[in-house]
Amino acid sequence: MIITLLSIMAIILVAMGVILCIKQTIFFSLITKNSQNKTFLSTFGVIFIFLGMICLLVGFFNQLEWAIAFLCFMLVISGIFSFLLAKKMS
């Protein structure tokens, strides 16, 4: 069960990372288009792709403690991204 859920999460994280790196025009309807914001989106895109790869690795270990630790870490990173994106929107 852990492997299945972490695999789904890995796919979502990698997809979000690719969208942040390649399809940035989606987010530029929310924030202004400048080089600083392009770097911001690209940086978090790479971080989300990296988190997706780590998610697969954690899934193969099939350890509940590692999975919970990864989920906490991923939620902190996602919260930071959401907070900074909301700050740029206002």
C-alpha cells in the first residue's frame, strides 16, 4: 500500500516539477513575468522533480517511518512554495 501511494505521489511531484520548469506561462497569469520569477519557478520545479525521485526511492524501501518522514519534508517544501507564490501574487 505504501509503495502504491508513494508511486502516485512521485508521479504528481514530477508532473508538477515539469510544469513549473517548462510550462511557466500558466503561472505568469498569476504573477508578473520577469527573470526573478522565472528563476523562482524553475528552482522549485527542479526541487519537485528531485522530491519525486526521492519519493520512488522511499517507496522501494517500504518503511513506514521513512515514508512519514518524507511526507513531512515534502509538505514543508510545498508549504514554502505556496507561501512564496502567494506572496508574489499580492
